[in-house]
Amino acid sequence: MKVHLYAVIHNHPQHETLHLLHWRTTLDLKSDLSYWIAMKKEKAMVLLQQPLAFDIAYLMQQQLNKSSKAFSLTDNKNNRDSAQKIIHTHVVTNLQRAVQSLPKDRGCNIAFSADLLQYFTQRDWIAFMQKQQHSKTPLMPTPSQQEAWKTVWFTQVYTFMTTQNISSQFLTVLAEFMEGRRLLLTELQQYAQQYTEAAQRQLQTHLQWLLLEQKLAWQPAIMRSTKPRALWSPHSWFNKSDVHCLRCGCHAASLQMTPCSACDLVCYYCPNCMTMGKCRTCTPLFTRVTREISNRLTPQVAKNDWDDMTISHANTNPNIHANMTEKIHTISHSNTHANSGANSTEQDQPSLAKWHLSPAQNEAALTGLRFLKQDRSIFHSLPREEDRRCFAIWAVTGAGKTEIIFPLIEHELARHHHVLLTTPRRDVVLELEPRLKKAFPHTPITVLYGGSPDRWEKAPFTIATTHQMLRFANAFDLVIIDEIDAFPFHNNPMLQYAASQVIKEDGRYVFLTATPPVQIQKSIKKKQMDHVKVPVRYHRHPLPVPIMKHVQAIKKWNGLPVLLKKALQSSLERKAQIFIFVPAISYVPLVVKKLSKAFPQTAMAGTSSVDEDRGDKVMQFRQQHIQIIVTTTILERGVTIPNSDVYVIDSDSTMFDAAALVQMAGRAGRSADFPNGKVYFFSKERTKGQVEAMKQIKVMNHTARKKGYLR
């Protein structure tokens, strides 16, 4: 998109004879003219009449404000033309210097001259208003092209101010809605569709007014700058002066370039986060500005604090107010709830007894609470990816990790903090929703995933898929990341970058995992990250230890191996349901065919990530209509069967690392009624992954036994 670039001429705060230029960008020029000339009564504005691509205008604004110097100007009526000439000369010189710093790959060739500049003064506005008040007919343009252009804009400003185009209620709703969010203009337009047509038409006007009040900030969605490394990434995710997507962190190597009709230049766009809306070089990303940041952004030359600004003409527009009252009430209640957190006392401490936790769960919850009770001020100076603001709950599969975090969530909500629980998969979000709403019946909960009806809602507690983090920034006091080792979060710099953005400056992370990534294990070993281990399941029985069996690889099978057939027969006789994991999708139908010949009376099915009927087959498996399911690692998580045995075929495959083997083994023995499920590793060779997986399981059993957690 294109915007206008302009400068406001301020008096120097220390020298009466000197002036300063403060450069700004706008998507609604009449709002800025109304704000600076008509309301703030600033001396003058200099406007570049040629609209610029937003990122070009933004970069020039930064460069111009950085290099702006004071200049002398004779403010005398008789020297008006001379003063304007001085300003024009000063502005053109600065603009030409700023152009030299622009990126060459944008195909942007700009030549500035005094003819492209429009000069608006407070004196001109007063004269226009005097003529307007005494004239019974609309003002006709004067012969001068510059004066005609100025008259057109002043007429728009006059109409804007007299027809009440600004709704103070809509401003409040927009500002509060944007708290903790980072959104594209197209997303804001979708949000505005719930209001009247007048509100939708005037959305950009209201956004620009919030930008002027410094309650919102905007930046190009794709820009150049040096950024910190992604969360837990061992290497720098950005290079100096690298072009990157501000929303997802994608760097230049992954970006695409294409001619852009919105700015008439060649734009980068980001294919990685395009499902959330298209980020382009000329597309702005809007974020909410906190009071502290707003004060830092306010130019020192400004005479009036923005808190003093009133919109006396903008309180009674009935065309925009529809459905606003309820929104304002909800937001005001939320703010009161949030601001009262400073008065919380130790009496607010949650009681663990009501959660009915096992001894191991109770110890983990207490350790987590001690982490959360640390002085939050120590995190202000820490990078957002710093390990010291992270707490890992390393719990065996089936340990009841969700129940462990209940007291932690309650602790944060009692202090009126905002909590995010994020998990990689939509089905897990939908499964967690009723459990958490039952656990916290009096707390509003927002549930976010692709197509969620709660997309624009706001609540103290949010449950979301990991991709939804891309729409937030500086939003949450506590971020709980479930299955941090799982796809798609694991080894995904985009989602790790998003996680580093959603946390507040003094916020904390809690990681839930049965198989921590190597980087987290190293941080724990070096005592750089607080953690707690939960070595036993909620039913307090030991984990099934895998049994190694030597057989040929699947591709060399002539029939079903004898050892495999014998073990399967034993499982079927005790009426266990059976998971059979294979390392490749192509092996699924092959194994199903051989099993069908060996056990023709047994109901079985095969499924994988490419199976359109996977959901139905998994449901039939849950309902015990299927006794054997052959699958890939797609079902290593999220499917719990009470009485089940696990068979991993070709467990020496490179597709199965230690973490995957532990997760697959974790499908067995999860029920208190059937805690002794069997786990088998069938392979030709013994690999490091198998040894490490078995070691982890045995160590957890040993720790549980040592601490007296086992029955």
C-alpha cells in the first residue's frame, strides 16, 4: 500500500529562533491535518505530495528523524515566502540524502524537488476558516495550483471535523482489542465486519487517529534490521541488514519477490506465514503501544502530552456506535480485573488439595509454583529466549501433565495475569477445551485454531495452536508450551520465533514434554534452566520397558516373522488392542496384507498422514471396532487406548530416534486397569536410539522407585 510522508514543524524546546522537523507517515492525511494544524495548532506541516510505498516511507521517516537538525526560520509575515523557501530547501536536501539509503532491490527511483512539497501553516488554516465562515457558497479553487491543492485538503479537514467522523467509543474498542496483538490491515478489516458499515468505511481513519495518539504503532511486515536469534536456536536466525518477515521471522532466503499492484514496485512476500494473511514489504503490521513505550516515542519538541487531547467533536456518531456499548463494558471490566493484580497477597495462593494430584504431580506443581513466585523484575533485562525465564516439566508419557499445570494457571489467574496454553495440534486444543473450562468454570477462556469462532475474542486464559501465536506480541505473562518436542513446533524456527514474541518483558515459559529436545536437555544439565521430573504415571505403576526382538527388515519379509507372530498371538489372546508402528508410509499396506493372512479373523486397519479416512479409523480403534492398527509416527501422540500393546517394526530405522521410540512406547500401560502393557522393538540391529530410549524409561522407573512413588 502507499502512504503519505510529511513533517511537522515544531519550535525548538531550548532555542526560540530555531525549529525542528518531526517526520511521520499517514494512511489518512485529513486526520493528520486535523490533528496537527486544527487541534494541536502546530506552526506548519510540509507534505510530500507523491505517495510512497509504506516501507519506503517508513525507512525514510526513520532516517530523516535520525538525521534531523535544527534550522533557523524568520517567522514574519513579510518574510513568509522567504521562510517557506528556507523550509523547502532544508526539506529537499534531507529527502535527497534519505533516498540514498533506500534499498536498491525495491526498484524505487525517486527524485525530489520543491514542486512535490505542499506547505500547510496554522496561518493558512485560520484564513481558510475565516473565509469559510463568511462565505455562503463553497470556496472556489484559486488560480495557483499549490493553493488549489491546499484548499481541497483544508475543505476535507473542515468536513471531517464538522461531520463527526471519529467515534471515541470505536477508538477505545480498537485500542483495547489490539492489546497484545500484531495484525495486518486485512485482519483488522475482517475484525471490523462485526460492526456497522460506517465503522468499516472509517476503519483507516480510526487507525490513523490511534497512530497519532501513539496508542498504536506500525511497521512494514517485511523489513530490514538485526533481530535476536530464535528461541532455543543454536545459531543466529538473522544476519545483519537481513530482510525478514516481522511476523514469523522468515529471512531473505525463504522470501519471494513479485511485482506489487498495491505499491507499483517489486515487493517481497512471505510464503511461510501466508495462511495467516499475506505479509508484503509494503504491508503494515499494527501493534498496540503501551503507555511507557508511547511516552518514549513522543517527540521531545511536542508541546502537549497526548493524554491532554480530547475529541470534542467525536462523541456522538450513531452510525458507528452500534454494538459498541457491550464491547466497552467487557473491556473496562477486563482492565479492572487486570489492574488489580498488584494488590494480591499470599492469601490468594492456590490450594493444591482440590486438584487431587498424585505425590509426583504434587511435587512438580509445588516446584513450578516456586518458579512462578520469583521476583518478576529480574526478567526485565533478560532476552526473551533466555533459559532462566523457562521452566521445564519433564514428565513421562501418561503422567498427567495437564493436571500438573492447573495450580500454575490458577496462580497466574489469581494475580490477574494473562495465560497462554499452546499445543501443536488442533485436536489437542479441542480435547483440552472442555477439561480446562471444567477446571476453571469462572474464568473466561478463548480457544484459537484455524477457523475458530473465538478468533477476535479476548480473555485472561487462551488455549491455542502454536501457529496462532503469530497474531500476538507482548501479550502473555505465562506461556505454557505443550509437547515442545513435537511437530510442528520442534525444529521450526518460525514457531520458535513466534513464541519469543508473545511473551511480556517479565513473562515466563513453562515447557511440557516427555522427550525434551537436546538443546533443553543441555540447558537443564548445565543448570541454566529450572526443571522438574515426573518419573511416574498418575496410577503409580512403572513404565513398560521395551523388549528387543531380532527380526529381518520389512522389505525382506517373505511372510510374517515367527517371533512377531508369536508375540501378536499372545497380545490377541489377552484381548489387547495393538499399535504397530512402521517407519514408512509405503510399509503400511504391506504389513496389513501380511497380518490379514496370519490373523484373518481379526479386525485391523492401516493409516498414515496421507490417509483421508484416518480420523474415522482412529475413532473405530478408540471404540474397539478395530483391534490392530498399523501406522506411522502420526499416531505416536494423542491416542490413548486403555488396554494396548505396542509393536515397533524396523525400530532400527533412522526415522525412529530415541524421542519417537519413547513416545511410541508410551502408548502402552496408560490405564490404571491395564498398567502392564507390552512394548516390543523388532529390528535387525541394535541402535543408539533404541538404547537411549530404553535407558530413559529405566532411569525414570528407577527414580520413581527411589522416591517412593511406585505402588
